[in-house]
Amino acid sequence: MKKSSRKLLALCLSASLCAPLFFGCGTNEKKTISTEAVAETESSESVQKETGQAVEQTDVFVEPVDGISDDFIRGMDASAVLSVENSGAKYYGYDGTEQDVFKTLAESGVNYIRLRVWNDPYDENGNGYGGGNNDVAAAITLGKRATQYGMKVCIDFHYSDFWADPKRQHAPKAWEGMTADEKADALYDFTKESLTGILDAGVDVGMVQVGNEINNGMSDETETDSVMKLLTAGSKAVREISSDYGKDIQIVLHYTNIEDNDGIDTIASNLKEYKVDYDIFGLSYYPFWDGTNENMQTVAKNIMENYGKKVMIAETSYCYTSEDGDGFGNSFDGIEDAVEGYAPTVQSQAAMIRDICAAANEVGVIGMFYWEGTWIPVGSAGADNSDLWEKYGSGWASSYSADYDPDDAGLYYGGCSWDNQALFDFTGHPLASLNVFRYLKDGNSVPLAVDFIPEISVTCNVGDEVVLSEKAEIVYNDRSANTEVPVTWDETQLAAINTEKAGSYKVDGTLEDGSKVTAAVEVEMINYVVNPGFEEEDTSMWSISYEGTANPTDYQVKEDDAYSGEVALHFWSGDSDMDFSVEQTLEDLEAGTYQLSVYAQGGDMSDDSDLELYAVVNGEEVQAVPFMVTTWTDWKLPTIKDLKIADGDMLTIGVRMKCNVGSWGTLDDFTLIRIGD
């Protein structure tokens, strides 16, 4: 899991059930989701926080998946369950009585449980790092419960003492100072010893993950040769244990950034070249971060057809509400960052799971694991839950993790940012969407009902005409019934919009059945920068200068690294320090006071790196603002706020960077607006 939230327009809508639509008046049309269905859920959640009552809900519609087999993996990562229960939270069955969560999962059609394992997630005083405190003992306890209810178990070895993902792959404390060869030996021993203990305890292990999201390395090793040694050692250990116990334990290698097709292909090619022994290529695929189902299918087919390996979705999820359950905030709230066609509702959550499974099954992917669908809050959003997170490890990280990961977990420790993506409500009652797993084969028909109505949003430049759509879309639980209905807008409110200056407006509309909807209209300042986000193919208005023989920049088409749209100016050098500038010259500007800004993100910058946004008037630099980037998608907005331009002035705006080898990032959405005379 990972990633960013993007800035979209904040919209307002009220209807009998509503969600995203967009129209324009000459400029950007964007989508967000806000529904009365969501509002009703959130209202119910407010009640449950006060009374402890479960959310009332109806069953979900699920379209059957053609040709899906009973063996298709309908998996659930349930690693945090023990720490959640130790914190006092409870799980319930569909009848409202307290019940083992693994029994509920099995009843809902889940056939596989995934459990992460960290080597030693504790400081020297025995305080847990959090995130479930998932050591081998926890895996045994949880794995036995999963086995009791007939589900197989996938053991997910991180080979770290805490989270391992593209952002960090720290070696266990006990491996500090080891060479790659020594780590390989230690990894082999740890894998064999751990699996032996897990199997001897009676856990039905069907899969083992050797590493977790290891695109950028593993156990502090980043060189390909070294990583392959570790993978080979882990694979060897699993094969030997499989033989000793007479079990067919499948070996999974797990990667993310599925949207980077070439990068995934390079990884698969390296594994083949080094003859790494494994069965399944696992992919994290979060549709709100990682592209489309179609691209997922393309990547999966390439692995299967060109490298002869099975493929599974190792992690995925979606939200059922935009509410925060524990006061720590959400990684993804389904409003500004929603996937088109899916609102933060229980029905949309079910539809997303079903659609991912259908797309995966269509190309021969063997199954999927839903990530942490059981990670519920251990206290209400209004309570101080920090003591529980610290004592039992039920938040994503505790303060004690600073002992091991001081630069991330040690700074940003706290609660769970995933509770709105669980398949249980904030009080531990199963959502109707959990049943999607048992409905995949035969489907589930329910009375036709509105899931959401997309919000209507308009943005236009100062001086343009506001144009609102004549129709609003209605999205039903059965998507095949989706339709558009006429909407009549309040002419008085529409006429009151002053497009001569920037401002925000709301226009009420009425649907044909009398339901009300409100469109948000944003009149924006004119941006005088040409091709400000590099989205247009013609980039001749931009001038890039650099020291050395190689240009460290490129116009990168990668939505995840862009602030908006799909393109951003990317910079990176693996060979030498960088010294470059990007700039644009503007003439014939109206005299007045202007504001200049740009969005920037990146990382691995040394302390002596020099990044500046600057403005040059008639050949003389008049202002420069220094800034620094910190980490991926932590967008910075350096701004020059008082830029004086006279008639006839020639203005050059730009960014210059002097930064170290290995640093990286993107620039996007330059903005120059006139803010006064």
C-alpha cells in the first residue's frame, strides 16, 4: 500500500442519492463523489459511535463472474486482527452476535487468509512497533483460527522488523552489518525455522511470499545480484520445507507499481535470467492508485505468456465510506480520489471487488487478496486512542517504531488509515459487501436501487460563459440500469454568477422526479502560463538548460507522478549530480501584480541541494523562492506572491535545480495569475 491524494475541486451536491458528473465552461472538468447514500451511511456511523449499534444496510447486487472456478483465490489479509482484538474491539456475525471473525470470513466465501510476518517487531524493551505486531507467534495464533474454519493460509515474509514496501526495505536488526551472502544464509534459516513452527502448530499453509513489494530492493539490499541471492535462499527454504512436510506450498514473489509495465517486465526478466525458483508473480493493484483493470490484465498476460508464471493480485481494496473511524485520517477517502463509477458506498465497494475479480479471472489470474479488510477502529474518531495503539500495536505504527524506522514511522506513527476500506463497519459488524466473495460465481439479485448520482461540477476561466449539462447521470446497484435524466437549473442563480472575477457559486437543479441536485461552479483566475502542466504534445514554449552531456529531465507520462493530468516534468540522474533549469518567457502581459507558483514533489535530496522558483523581468532576476522536496507525492507549492509587471515587460518564469545524483522528482502545473493592479 502506498500513495497520494490529488487535488480535485471540492464539490457540493444534495439529491435523493448523488455522486460525480462534469461539465464545463471552457476549462477543466473534474469528478468527485458525494452522495446522499454516503451521507446516510455516515449518519448511521455517527449513531453507532454513540450507541454501538451496527450500520443498517441492505444486501448488495453482484453480477456473476462468467467462468470463475471454486478454486479462484478469494483471499483476505487479516494480519491486524489480533492487535485489534487485544485493544478491546469485537467482531460480529451477520446475526449481530459476537463471533470469531475468521468464521464470518469463511461464511462469506473467503477461502484464503494472508498473514504478514516480521522478524522482530519490538524494541529492546519489548515494546511493539505496531501495525499488528506481526511476529511468527501472531501468525501461528491467527493461522490456526483460519485453518479451523477451512481456509488456507499465505505467509507473507517481509524479511524486516517492520513494514517493507517500495518506500523502505529495512533489514532486521539482527542482520545489521551482514553482507548479502550472510543475509541470504540468515534469511534461509529464518524461513525454515518460522515455517517449521507454523506448520507444526497445525496451520494449513498453502503459499509463502518471499518478500513484500520488493521492486526497489529487499532487506537493505538494492543491487540485483544481492536481491536475487536473497530470493533464491528464501525459495530454497520453502521448497525444502514443502518436501519435508509433503505439502505443495506455492512460492509467491510480490511486486507493486503495476502501472509501470516496462518496470514489471524488467523484474520478470531478471527473475528468469537469475533462474529464481517461484510459482506465482504477485501484484499489488489498488485501482485508485495503480491504473486500470485493462492495464492490470495487460501486465498479467505478459507475465503468464512470456515468463510462464501464474499471477495473482496480492493486494487490493476499496472504501465503503469517506468517514474516518478512529481520528487518524484515511489513506483514501473516495471523494476527490474516487475511481470513476465507484462511490464510497457499500454497493460500490462490492462492485469494485467483483469487477477486479472478473477482470483478473478473464485473463487467467488465479485470484486476489483483499488487503486488511478486518482492520477496524479500536475506538471512536472522537476519542484519544493513542494508548491502545501504543500498547497493543493496533495502529499503523507506534512511537516505539522510531527505534527502527526513525524517518517515517517514528515521525508519523498513529492509528489505522484503512478502516474506511474494511469489510466490517466501525463496530465490527460485517458489511453486505463482504458477501461478494460467495456471490462471485452465481451472482446476487436484489431490488433495483440507486447507488449514487455523480456530482456536477463546472470550472471556467474569468470571462468565459458558464454551461451546465442538461442531464444528470444515475448509477444503480445494477450498473446495467444506469441512465441519465433531465435536470432543470435555477435560472436566477445561474444569471447571478459573475464571470468577470474569480469566485465560487452553487446552482440548484431539479431532476424530473423532483429530487434536488446542486452544481458547484468555480470561476478561476486566468493562468497565463502556456501548457502549464506539460499535457500538450507541443512543449516548444518551454526551454530546458542543463550542465553536462545528459539531460536529466523528460516529459513523463505517468499519472501517479503528476499533480494533475498524466504528464509532468520528471528529473533524475543515476550517474552524476544535476544542474538544470526549465523556463518559459511571456510577453504582452497586462500591467499589474501577479502570483507565480509551481507544484513539486520528489526525494532523496541531499541537504546542500538548491531548488528555486524564479522570475526574471526584462533580463533581470527580480525574485527567487527556495524550496525543497521530501518524499513521493508530498507536493510542495513554492509561490512568488508579489510580482510587479509593467506594460511592455518581458517575463521569464522558471525553476532551477542543483541536486545530487540519485535524487528525483517531478514539476507540474506552473501557474501565473494576475491578482491586482
